Amino acid sequence: MRVHGGLGRSVRDSLVVAKRNLIRMARIPEVVIFGLIQPIMFVVLFSYVFGGSISVGGNTDPSAYREFLMAGIFAQTVTFATAGAGAGIADDMHKGLIDRFRSLPMARGAVLTGRTLADLVQTALTLVVLAIVAVIVGWRIHEGVLKALGGFALLLLLGYAFSWIGALIGLSVRTPEAATSGGLIWLFPLTFISNAFVPADNMPTVLRTIAEWNPFSATVQAARELFGNLPPGYPVPDAWPMQHPVWASLIWSVAIIVFFRTLAVRKFRSATA
């Protein structure tokens, strides 16, 4: 059955581009493998090197910190995929592939949407492997499978939102190398000035406020609640995003998608005009 209408055409074209990128990723498995090494190293290093040194809700038990840590590692993994998304789009621009897409009768935004959807699938596969590693080192869920799936859904939504930031960066630079650097340099302060690795209440006042209103922190807090990984006695900050992390995570992610998708599609049209 033929798909009619502008929206249907855009969806169809986006899925075609996504399929193309997934096939390309499957033919270069080392990209996926190398993408797994860093988060696995973070899990092992933070769990066993810092596990007994950081107090979580007054508890210095390494197993408590491992459960506290994992939502932060999951969130870091999905957001660091931003650099790959930007580099991929920059590479397509550099090789002239985007110009070839332009010659086809397809929706303009489909090129970017297809790319971000393919990156979302790769990120989901990475999360599955990382969750298996986390279980091996002692991480567990305590609120049931449905809530845990909700936590992973919020993490993937955040990753998809950030992939649009990566798309905008990839369209704004000249080389894939610049896209990789530009996609990572702002992620380090975003992820470390947050509640991902240590409780935000241990930070100075200014940094604590930034961390509590950080969209990254909202998703981490929401995932911890849905996984049941907040230890007894853990102090919940007074900031609204920390009091209502699921809603805050949804609002932040949707707002980022709407804002940066609009900018990226506009940049794409001007760059290929």
C-alpha cells in the first residue's frame, strides 16, 4: 500500500535512511565494539576503585554505590553517543553523500531523522550489553520489570534528544574529527556536574544548583527511582526536577528534541541549498 501525504512520506524516507545506516553499522562492527569498551571500563573502575570511598545516604557499602552508580553510567553512555552521531553526519557531508540524497525525491528532514533513529537502535543494543555487565558486577532492579523498562525508555529518550544536538554539531563543522571533539567537549562538564557519580548534596552551592537542574541529572534520578536504586535514607533535594524526576526528564528530553531538531533541519537545508 502506498503511503500518502507529507508526513507519511517523511516517515517512509526516514526509515529507509535509518535502514541504510544500520546496514552500514553492521558492516563496521568495530565501531559498536569500541563504543562498548568505554562504558564497561567506567563500570568496573568506578565500582571497584571508588566503591568503598563514596558515601550514598550515609552508606559506604560498595554494593550500595554500585547500584547508585549504574543509572549514571547508563545515562552517560546514551549521551556520549552524541559524538558518534555528529561525526557520522559530518562524514556524510564531507564525502558528498548528502548532496546525493538531495538529488532524490525525498523529505529533507528524513536524512537527519533516519540517522538519529539508527543511532538510537545502536544505543539500545549498547544498553543491553551494559546492563548484562552491570548485573555481573552486582547491580539489581528492585521495582519490577515494567518500571525498569520505563527507566530504560527515559534513558533512550534522553539519548535520542542529545543525538539531535550531535546532528547540529555535525552540520556546523567541516570534518568528522571536529564533530567528534565538538560533540564531547561539552558533555564532560554536563555529565560530571550532575548526580551521576556522586550525590549532588556534596557539591558547593552553585554546582549543586546546576546539578539539580541539569537535564542529565533528572534522567539519572528518574532511572534510579524506577530501578529502585536509591538507598534508604538517601536525601532527596528540594529542587523540582529532583522531586519529580520522571516528569522533569520527559519535559527536558522533549524540549531538547523540538528545539534542536528545528535548528538541525534548518541548518541542513541551508547547508545543502
